[in-house]
Amino acid sequence: MKQKALFSVVYEDKQIVAVNKASGVAVGGDRWDTAKERLDLLLPYRVFTVHRIDRDTSGLVLFARDEETHRRLSIAFESRLVKKRYIAIVHGRPAWTETACELSLVPNGDKQHRTIIDQYQGKKSRTAFRLLGSAGTYSVIEALPETGRTHQIRVHLASLGYPLVCDPLYGRSQKPALLSSFKRGWRGDPLEERPLLARLGLHALSLVTPEKEFYAPLARDMAALITQMGKHAGSEALLSLAAEG
């Protein structure tokens, strides 16, 4: 069986490298995440970590290749000059087309190191959401985080009542996303059915910095699920999203 690639380089120059990472690969090491598969160690040259996404989230990560670029990009992120776009697959069908969540968050707030909502001691956080389409009991949502708190998108979506698919910390179910769960007339063998998505349904799709825009195509499993949802719902928006890149 062919081994899944842990990452691919989507952009590279003398100052920056942009990587599209697989779910399950950590960006770097920290006290809570001791994963051996780390992007900062897998790349064939020294890099400086500019920002992070969750280990279980797939998608775009930027690294600097020198200290000055690292400083410049870090300031841009800290000053909220970088626009981030994520694609999330959630349980449920929102009645809204667009909404935002501004609940304040505290990282490592319990024994499971989850981020918790705390309106008094938490840090201000904001995520804008846009519904892209639904099929069965699943929906595809565009998330635009304006702050960068740990697990921000996951907590905000769960607080709205639409937790991410296969989220072990904030989700309502660990069951994988199956075609049979929303395709009418599905007649396959339930014992032989392979899941379309069996990991956290979140992908970091793009970053726009003051200097350049970066893009990481959807991971194959998320694209496959969104394609089937688009076919089921007759949604050109979902089919177009799945075909990007």
C-alpha cells in the first residue's frame, strides 16, 4: 500500500516556504504534543516557525527561512494583518447563511488541555462563518478567524451547535463520515463501506499576507466528501470548492 505523503511544498523562495500538511502531522514540538512527525524537522533545511495549526488539521503552514523574514511575518500575524481561510465539515445544518462567534477563550483550560470559553478571564476571540452547503446531516462551512487562539474554530463551531466531524475534543461523535449516511438509495455493503472522512474535518485553505497570497488545495479525503455532498445536494458551490487546486 502506498504511504500517504506527510506534506507537500506549495510555494518556496529564499525567504519563505509554504507547506500543505496532512492531518496527524504536528507543526512543531510543544509540552502537550510529543508527536514524532513534525514539519519543522521533516523539511530538508532549517526553518523558523511563524504560526501553527492543530496537528489534526490539514492544510497551509508558513515557515520563514531566515530570522528577518520570521520577525516580519510574526509581526504581521500578531498585528492581524494576515487573512486566514479555513474549510470545516460539521454535524448539523445551520439555519443561517453567515454568522460570527466572539466568545472569549482560555487555552489548556482543563485536564484534557482543551480550550474553554471564559467570558471573564478569556482572551477576546472572533471567527466569522459562512455556510457553503449541506447534505444529509453534514454541512460545509467557511471559517475566517480574525484572532489566532488555540482550537478557536473548533470551540466556536461547537459552541454554535455545529461541532466538527471526527473531533475528539469538542465533537458529538467519533464516527467517520460515510456516503451511506446521506446518499439516497445507497445499496452497498455496510460492512465493506470505507469512510469518506475519518479524521478532523478542518483544512487551512489559504493565507493572505501583506506581501503575498498562499493556497493549499483541499486534502483528498475532504475533497472526496465535499464532492459527494455537492452531488447529493446539487450544489455547484460545493463541487467547485472540491475541484479547486
